[in-house]
Amino acid sequence: MSSNLLDESLNKTSCGITNKDITCIICPIGCNLKVSFIDGSVIEILGYNCKKGMEYGYSEAVNPTRILTTTIRVEGGVLPVLPVKSDKPLPKNLLFECMKIINLTKIKAPIRLGDMVIENILDSGVNIIATRNIDIKCFS
Ligand code: SF4
């Protein structure tokens, strides 16, 4: 069984079925989904009102991902830190290691919105990109 199936939102029945309760965040309705597994394989998803919700429940149960938003240190800029985000969702189990890399990184100004700050972080296929401009600090 994978580690993402070992969290507190899980409960196991006497017949070996594990249930996971998930709130769908695809739209504001926020349907309550229940995903059932046997031996780590999804056998049933209940509570969704559309196909997107069913797909969200499946991926959130099997391979949960998140967009990472944080800041990164800047050298020589008008601001000391730059807001950044991942250009695609990252597997949740990589977020901690990604933050370690980001915290060790410092980039030079100037930086433009959308610049790639870290390419293919942890070989995930996901890039970390700037979400604002930062100009060079002038010392005149
Ligand atoms: S299951 Fe469909 S209707 Fe329900 S919250 Fe998700 S996207 Fe919205």
C-alpha cells in the first residue's frame, strides 16, 4: 500500500475495505466524496456530481498533487524575495524536498513575471516560475 493511503482521513472496515473522505475542490459546491480501496486499489467512488469530481476523487486518493506557492531569495533586487509557484501541480510527497531546494536557492535581479526560476525541480517535469517582476536595486 502506498504511503498516501496511510493518513488520518482513512478508516478501515472489518471486510478489508479502506474508505477515504475527500472534499472536492473543483467547484464551489464542494461535494463530499468517499473513495473505497481494497489493497490500495480504488473499487468505488461515491458522492460526486460530475465526471470532473469523480476524476478528482480518484487522483486525490491515488496520487494527490498541489500547486506549490512560496517565495525565493533575490540578490540585488528592489525586493529581498520573489513570489514563485509551480507551473503544474506537484505530487504532495515531493513538496517538502522541493521546499528544501527552493530555500537553498537565490536568484539575481532583474526578474520578469513568468521567468523560470528552477527548471524541472526534482526531475518532476515541473518548473518553478516567477509570479511578479523584480527590478535591479540602484545604489545612486
Ligand atoms: S463533484 Fe462536480 S459538482 Fe461536486 S464539487 Fe466536484 S466538480 Fe463540483
